Amino acid sequence: MIRDYVEELIRIIESSKTEEEQKNLILQYHESDIADALANLNKEQRLKLYHILGEENVSEIFAYLDNVADYVEELDQEKAADIIELMDSDDAIDVLEELDEDDRKEIESLMEPDSIEDIKLIDQFNEEQIGSKMTTNFILISKSNSVKTAMKKVISEAAENDNVATIYVEDEYHHFFGALDLRDLIIARENDDLVSLMKQNYPYFYANEEVTDCIGRLKDYALDSYPILNAKNEIIGVVTSDDVVEVLDEEMGDDYAKLGGLTEEENLGESIFLSVKKRLPWLIALLFLGLVVSTLISGFEAVVAALPVIVFFQSLILDMAGNTGTQSLAVTIRMLSDEVKTKDLLKLCFKEIRVGFLNGLILAILAFVFVFCFLFITKQPISGDVYNHLQALKASGIVSLSLLLAMTICSLIGSAIPIFFMKIKIDPAVASGPFITTLNDIIAIVLYYGLAYLLFLAF
């Protein structure tokens, strides 16, 4: 049975217990559950909850909200500023970006200079750069520190920085030097050499690197946090595991949107006009591609006029070609996200051709039997007014051979196009499902009607 956190929280808020008792009970819940419950509380109950918990706890809850601006607007701006500056700098930016320009300026004017400096540091990077995902919440020590001095610094800063699992180290020139686990620091002896405890070849990223270029390494290392460096090799922030999850979710959502022929991912709360704006560009492009398909079909008007029965099986060829190309596209984009080597990409293309050929061969045999049986049972004439066994066999052969060739070629297209886009520095996901399907339609039409023309009319 699923617990009703909202009902439980309301009972605590409305109880006759002291505020300290209410606070202790509410803090037994995870911040995410409290954040989910806020939408089901009325404004009065929310304001009472904020008062009970205090600004620091509220700041942690706000980090889990999607539409946080709605809740910030319920607060007076001085209190809102106090809550936002207690948030991690990357979360604070997310909140401020949701606010109206006037409200943002007013709240920023009430925040501490150190918080504004951190926000400006992160805000200088665009959304496509890994620096925009970092937080300044980390602990940095010098490699010249003793174990005792380093431990004292960690203890003194732990109250302000909750990312303490990994301690970062800089050299005398303030260059990133390495990292060490908090556990290793805790169990170290006082006279141990600090440098011997750390990993000097610790993975890092430069703040101006593209997020898409970092995803493979983020997944490979699977660390709690990653240092972010500036051009001088100074550590200016870290990307935490929470940030990594968010980055992966954003990239998956973006790729999913592009595979569906959208310019951006959509959400339920956005306006109809914004949704139309996201979908329309690809639809316009696909309209013109569809007109190309129609033009190609009109070019085979003589085939359609002489062999009208051929049209019956057109959708079969087009659908299977599109499905095969989309499957290859999905597999290839998944492989590209893992940053495979060039030789592996060639191997992938060759594999997709073989898979497409074998699948096409099996389906071509099935299609041949089905089409021939259909024509035999219905006594459907192919050319002229009288049914002919030889012509039925020829028509069945056209369908099956077209299917085999289309599925083989479209498998290659589905893997080659995203690889080509990647090589010319375009997001492979723009080789979306609708685009690949329409391109495969063109190939299938040329193959199908071209074979029909050669076998029935040309000879």
C-alpha cells in the first residue's frame, strides 16, 4: 500500500505539538517526498511548513521542485533571497532562471555577494557546456597540508559543504593536483604523507567542454563527483552524481524528442503554441520530403497504370523499410553515446547490413508465399484482364526482392547517417525516426517500382 505523505504531513502541521516536535517529525521524511507534497497543501499550510522547518531545510526541499518559481512567489523577497542563497549554486541558478526579470534582480540584490559571485561563475557557461551543470559546493585543500591540517579543514568546512565524500587537492600554483577519499583521510595516521593518500590522475573536465562529449566518461567512471577546471587548470567547481543523473536525463529526453521529430523535449505545463513551435519545423521538412516521395510515385505512373495490383503491396515495402531503418538508427545512436572507436563504427555498419539482409531474406520468403497465395486465391490479374500463374510468380518475386533489397539498404542508411552527422559535428539524434523513415520511403519506392518496370514493362 502506498503511503499518503500529504495526509501525514497535514496531520503533523495541524497537530497541537510544539513547533520543535513538528519539525523533528517532518524531517523524518525525505526532502523529495516533502517537495511532492507541497502542491497538495494550501498556501497557508505551506507558509506554516516553511516557518517550522527554517530556511536551510526549505532550501533543500526547493532543490527537488520543478516549478519552484510558483512557491518562491508566495514568499517575501527577503526570505526568498535567504533560501536561494542557501541552495547549491547550480540549483540557485535554476530557481532564478524561472523568475521574472524584475523579481530576479530584486532577489539578487538581497543576496550575499559570495552567493552572487558563485552564480555568475556558473551562469557564464551556456547550457551545452558542462560548466553550467557544476556546483561550487566542494572542499579544496593544498597538497602541502599535513593529514592533521587537512582533517581540520574538512571538519571546519563540512558544515557549509555537504559534498565531502571526495576531497580535492591543489598544488602551490593553485593547479588541480588530485583527489582523495574522505575515508582514506579519516583512517590515515597523523604522520602519513598526504600525497601518498591521493589519486593524482583523477578524472576531470574543463568547464567549456560540451555536455554531449562528457557523457561517455561520466558513465564510465561512475564517481560521486568530478572536478571542473578552468583554462588555467584551477578547480572552479564539481559535478556531483545528482548532476550526472540530471544531465543524462536531459540528454535522453533531448534525444527522445529528436527521434520523434521534435526540436526540443516537451512538458505537460507548456502552452499549445510552444508545443506547435517545437514540432512544426520538422513537420515542414518532412512535408517536402513526403512530396518528393509522391513525385517519385508519379514518375512511375506508367507502371501503376499497367500493373495496378502492384499498388496493393506498396505499404508493405515502405513500412518494413522504415521499421528496419529506425531499428538500425536506434542501435547506432545508442552505440555513439558510448563513444565507440572508428573501427567499431565500421564494424557496426557491416553488422547492420548483415542483420538487415538476413531479416530481409526471411521476410522476403514469407512475403513471396503470402503474395502468391493472395493472388492465386483471388485470381487477381496482374497485367491485362486474365489471371496468369507466371505473372503472379513474377509479381510475388518483385515484392520479395524489393523487400530484401530495401531492408538491407535501409539498415545501412539507418546506421550510416547518424555516424556521418557525428563526423561533421552535428548531433546524431537529428537523424530522427521520421527523417530516416521518409528517406527509406524514397529508397523503397525507387526499388519497388523500378523492379516492376524492369520485369514487366522494359522486357
